[in-house]
Amino acid sequence: MQLVKRAWWVKAAQWRNWPLLVKLSVVLVVPVVGALVLGVLRVQADVALARSYEDIERIATLRVELVRALTAIQDERNAAMRGWVDLGRIGEQTDLAVARARDAVEQAPDLGTGPSQRYENVVGALDLLPYARKVADGDGLVVLSAYNAVTNAVIEFDRALVGRFPDENLTSASIAVNELQAVREQVGIQHAAGMLGVRDGTLTAGEREMMVEADVRLDDNLRDFRATAPAELRSLYESTVTGTPVTERQLLATAARSSAPQFNREAWDSASSATGDLLAQVTGQAAQRLRAQSGDLATSIGNRAGAESVLLLTLVLLAAGIGGVLGRYLVRSFTVLRRTVLDVAADRLPQAVAAIRAGRSEEARIEPVPLHTTEEFGQLARAFDRVNEQAVRSAIDEANLRSDLSSIFQNLSRRSQGLVERQLKQLEQLEQKADDPEQLSNLFRIDHLATRMRRNNENLMVLSGAQLTRRFTESVPLTDILRAAVSEVEHYQRALVRSAPGVRIVGYAAGDLIRSVAELIENATTFSPPDSQVLIESRLAEDGAVVVEVLDEGVGMSDADLREANERVAAGGGVDVPISRQMGLFVVGRLTARHGIRVTLNRRADAGLSASMLVPTTLVAAASAAPTRPARDGTPVGPLSGVLQTSRSGNGSGPSAGPGSVVAVEEVAGRLELAGIHVRLHDLPLANTPASILFTAQTPVDPAPQNPAPQGPAPGGAGDFTWLNRPLTSSSAAPQQLAPPPPSETAPEPGPGGLPKRVPRGQLLAPPANPAANPATNPAMAPTVTLPAAKPPGTGPTADRPARDAARARGFLSSFQAGIRDSQNRKEER
């Protein structure tokens, strides 16, 4: 037993290991504080109550003086009704009692609005006393009315002080005192009226009515007194106001209400005076008891407030001592746990997860919480350590799973990408050999689908976190980027590229910008009416940045969806790939985040959406800064800036074409293919694209040609496709200016796909006189490409640019021209 008791004491002494519930029960911080507040409020309430009872005691003293003053006034009235002429001595007693009452009023606390008005009435009524004394030997009814006015004012003032006693017992006693004063007043009125009638010889009707009314009010006041007075006060009244004088006065009063009252003056005066004295005695004793009870309550409440203050102070000091020791430990333990939890949640755990995702799993370690007790805080710390370990293990497993999935996606994407590239090359060979226009058109469609498949594979690689190999080695004109993006979408015919500023985008960002713009155009064409156009506009900002906008007339998005889409794009791709229909926005966010390009989606005023891309100035190169690039055979070629540029005459009436315009088409495909982007003529927005610039004015590659084009509209301008019907000369011949076709009488109407609808045989040249000159019957007249003759370096327009592969360009364009020409002929024959 001794050992068990000792172990219990040892355990109790180790308060640091107490359960948390025990510590909280010991400390009781909140209950102590609450008890302190309530105790202080209770003490303050007791002190205020004690002070209020002191004020009540002064009110009770005032009422005692009012009882004495009222008794003196009633006695003076009785003397006046007896016919006494000299009221000097009794009047002095009345004035002394009134003066004492006035002193009590001045010492009393604030009486309030109602009692103050009643007191003013008393002061005004007291002015009638000198007048009543002066005419005491005159009209008795007038004298009686004057004294009654004074006594009524005093009684009303006393009744106004009844509600100043908050205690229930005091309130009952206060009401009883006032009722006793009213009872004595009614007895005094009957006494005075009877004495007045006896003095005059008989009771008048008015005096008799006055006695009847006084008797009725007397009964009412006695009833109210018995209903409200405390038991001891009722006992005092019943034991005091009794006897022969009271009974005799009641009999005489009953006889006085008859039509011919007969009673003795001395008997009436004696019985009424004795009854009034008994009532004055009971009223005085009741007022004295009321004052004594008020004083006792004030003293007891003051003593209770003092005792409560001492007890409260003792409890607070005891609780502060115990709570100071235990509370300090609890607060310190909680602070350590809180600081550690917040540090882990805000810094250490995110850093560990980031290190795991970066492949540095050995750095992903979280230190345990520095609490080593066995109570609730220690148990919570150990549980939190286990949670951290599990979180780190989960992050490692997730990183491994992400790595495996990314590897799978990359492997599948690269395999599919290789197959698509092989398919594109095979399609290119088939297109070169195809003679049937419809077959060639189908091959073009398949080629375009393959291009879109390649972009989807690249998107999958972007989602898996891989870096794409399609990068430009030099800056690319913004126009080339926008048109290359149009060529990678399904409904490229609906995309309209507005004129772009003559700026270039750095090579390492051009590929990602093409894919981002393509995704936005794809989204715009998908969610817009099939007969609407998607506008691609671009402009320069004030700081030199480039703003690219993709405008559509689609169904738009709600405010919540638009806000979510902007947040997704602004997040820069993050690490969590969303499983939704807005996967393209994730790709755009990840691609643009690499280069600091800001993308914003907004609702247009009329209908549809506006996707705005802000390309920073760090990615914008000057238009003149066009470095040369090596060709696929290693020979340096000219800048890319003139490939898709539009030049117009000074008056803006039409385009002008130079000798290098035909080669520029092949140059676009070659240069984009060098960067890993497989684009051919049908991929670029040619005739199928509104406002195509490849069949309008082309800026020559050489900035200083030997034979500049003349000013004004040139043959073969915008919208004129008759140059496709012309025979091309050999590549070894000197460049020649092609003769313009004969003018047509009517403008051709646009047909499907954006190509002009030709009038049957309307744009064909006249049949040659010599059938051998017809290219259709003479193979020697096969279409060829007119290329400038080779000149020594520095002596011609191609001094800064090596010669192109003429045979390749000729064969490519010849196949394209033949396909379009055959297609037109078949339509005309139908």
C-alpha cells in the first residue's frame, strides 16, 4: 500500500505529464476571468445599491417629516373649525414642521420630474396657510377649502415618492404609509365638516355631501391599505386604531349623513380627535419603520459588497498564482507546436515536395516537433511527425508515378511524332506525283490532318513536361508566325489574318508562339458559327511589345468560366494537368509561361471572345535585324523577313511583284521546315485564306533589285490567278516580265474555299496558231518557273543570297499549277 501511494504521489508531482484536461481544469483561465468580471460587476452593483438605499433612507426621512407636517396642518385645520380665532401658537408648530420638511427635501437626492412637480405644488399651496389663518373667523367653508388644498398637495407629493423604493418590502410599506395618510385625511375632512356644521347650527347639503364623499374615500383607502401593507403593519393598525372613540366616531359619522343629523358637538370633536390621533400614531410608526428598514438595507448591502470584494480579490490572486505556472507551460508548449506546424505547412513541406519533384528526394526530410512529453501535446506532436512522414512518402510515390506517366507519354508521343513525320514525307511524295486534282485535294486534306496530329502530339509532350525540338535558329517575322499558326488548325479557311507590324520574334520563342496562337485559333473556330470568320489582329504597344488578338463570334463564356480560364492560363501550366475540355488553355499557359507572354481572355461587346497575347519586348527583334541562316545544304541564304511581307505602291492602289516572288513561296516552306515545322503551300493560308498575301504583292528578297518594278498596279495583282495558266520558261533563261492576261469583262465571284469562281474559258489565253505551241499537246511546252540567272557575287540582286534549288521549286509549283488548272478545266466542261 505504501508503494502504491508513493507512486500516486510521484505521478501527481510530475505535473508536466498531467493530461491536458486536468491542466485545463486546474488553470480555469476563462472561468476565473469570467468570475472576476462578474464579481466586479456584482460588487459594483452592491455598492450602487447601497448608495441607492442611502438615498432611499433620505427619502424615508423626508416622508417622516411630511407625515409630521401633514399632521400639524390637519390639527391647525381642526382648531380653525372649532372657531378658534387666535391660531398663533398652533400655527408656529405647523410652520416648524413645514420647515423641517423643506430641509429634508433639500437633503434628499434627485427627486425626478414627477416628484419635483408635486413639490412645486406643495410650495404653492403652503402660501394659502397665512390667508386661511387671517380669515379663520370668516366664511368657514372658504377656510376649510384652503386647508384642504394644502393637505391634498402634501399627500400627492408623498404619493409621488412611493416608487423610489426598489425593495419589495419597502415598496409595500411605502404604499401603506401613503394610504394611512389618506385615511387620516378623510377622517380629518369629516371632522372639520362636522365641526363647521355644528358651529353654524346645522349641516348644509354641501357639508353633508362632503362627509359622504370623505366616507367613501375612507373605505377605499382602508381597502387599499389592507391589500398592500405588510402583515406587521396591518397588525399594528388593527391593534392601535380601535376602541370606543373609533366606534363612537363611526356611529356619529353615519348619523351625520342622515337628512336631520343630531349629535353632540363635544362628543363628535372628542371622538374624531381621538381617532385622528390614533391614525397619526400608526402613520408615524410606519414611516419610522420605513426609514429604519432603508437604513438597515443600506448597511447590509454595503457590508456585503465589502465582503465580496475581499473574497474576489483572494480568489483572483490564487487563480493567478496557479494559472501563471501552468499557463506558462501550456502556452509555451502550444507555441512550439503551433510554430512548427505553421513552418511545416508554409515552408518545409512545400520545399520537401518541390525537392522530390525536382529529383532530390534525399533533401526531403522534415525535422520532428521539439516536444518530448507524454501528455496530449507530446502525443499530438508525434502524430504530426507521422503525418509529415506519410506526406513525404506520398509525394515521393506521386513524383515517381508522374515521372513514369510522363515517360510513357513522351515515348508514345515521340513514336507517334516519328510516324506522323514519315506520313508527311510520304504524302509530299504522293502530292508531287499526283495528276488527278481531286486526288491531290484529298491528299492535301490528309496532309493537313497529319499536321494537326503532329500538333496534338506536341501538345501531349508539353503536358508531359518535355521540351520540344522544334526551334528556330533565327528571328521570324510576326506575319510568318501568324500564318503558320493558321495553317495548323482545322478550319483555316475561316481564319483571317489582318496586316501585322513589321517586327520579328526571336527564334527560340517563335515555335511556342506558333503553337499558342494555333491553340487559340482552334478554340475560336471550334466554338463559333461555321459561317463566321475568326480575326487575327496584331499591333505594337507603346513600350514596343507586340499584342496579338484572336477575335471570334462564338457562344462566349460565363463570368465564372471566363475567370477560371484566365486563372488557368495565368497559372503557367503548374504541375496538375486538368482533365477537361480546356486542355488547350493549359498548353497555352505552359508554353507562354516559358517566355513571359501574358494571355488574357475577355468577352467582346457584341458576341464571342477576345484572346489577347502580350509578347514582351525581350522577345521582339527589330525588323531590320534579320540574320542569315544556313540552308539545308549549308549554303547561306537571305533573310526571312521578305518571305510573306506585303508591299504596296505608294498610292496603295495595288501590289507590285518582283522576280523573286515565285521563289519566296518555296522559301517559306523551306525555312519553316528547317525549324522543324512541316509547312507546304497548301498548309499556308493561300487562296483559301481571306486576304491572302501570297497571291498579292510580294516584297522581293533582295532589297535593291536591278530591275525595280514600275509604280502602280502590276499585272498579276491581288486576286488574279491567271499567272497559273501561263507557261513558265526554263530555269536557265533570264528573268522575264510575264505578260498580263487580257482583262475580263466581269469580276469573278468567290467560290468555295476562298478561290475565285472563274468564268468558263474566260481567263484563258487565245489558242495559239501553231498547235505545237500548245502546252497541252506539246510536252516541250511544260510549265516551268522563271528564275533569275546566276550572277557573280556582289553584281546582282542576289549578291547577298546564294542561288536556290530551281529544279525543286519549279517542280513543286508546276505540280500545284497543273492541279489547279486541271480542276478548273473539269469544272468548265461540266
